[in-house]
Amino acid sequence: MPTIGIADTTFARYNMGRAAIDEIQKNVSVQIKRVTVPGIKDLPVAAKKLIEEEGCDIVMALGMPGAQQKDKMCAHEASQGLIMAQLMTNTHIIEVFVHEDEGKDEKELAFLMDRRTREHALNVIKLLFKPEKLVREAGTGQRQGFEDAGPLRM
């Protein structure tokens, strides 16, 4: 049975890990291993450990960078770490970040955190079980969270 890793943070203002697990369990039967770390810069090692020590086939790295410029720099550093961990383990780590300034208010921010997490959870399922679905979606302007952009027309 495949194992999906969930790495989330205490810094986030919404329980993204719970949303991811809920969406995964609604759609497939898999093992789930979850680890929660303080912040986004802790996610790369958490994801790498889920792969190497817990045997996860894929990992979701969930976090909420703050709105300040230094938070955006930390998010970039965390993203670089997640990319390095993917290359080191030859395993997908799906980064799901929602920046605190992406929502116009707390209600929209919570909506976005839930929706982006759930849509990426479905992408994880596609990567593991139905990669041909992703091929069919190529070039369709898919977005996670807000409305899809749609394809360009010639």
C-alpha cells in the first residue's frame, strides 16, 4: 500500500495537514504519515525524513509564510530546500504554501488555505495512481486555490 507523507507547520494559521489528510482519505486508501514542525524552513528535513526513514512514496509540504519581505525570503529558502530534498531522494515533494497576504481578509485566507491544500492533495493522488490524468490536464491553466486560468487560444 502506498504511503503519503504530510509535513505541516505550527506557524500556519489553518490546519492544512488535517485538510490534506481528509481529502486524501475521501479519495483513496493509503497509509499516511504526518509530522508537524515549527515553521516552513523546517519542512525540507521533515519531508526528507518522511521519505528516507518512514518510506513515504510522496510528500506534501504544507506551510503559510508570513506577509513581510523577510517571510517571503524564508519561503524562497524553504522552497529551495524542498527542491534539493526532491533531487536527493528522487521523490516528489509537493509544496503547498499560502502566503499570509494572499487573502483579502481572514475568511478568504482560510478558504484559500483549505482549497489549495485539497486541490494539491488531489494532485498527489494523480501522481501516485493516475498520472495520465495530469497528462490530459497539460496546458489547461490549472491553479490550486483560486479559479483556473484556462488555456491560451491561438
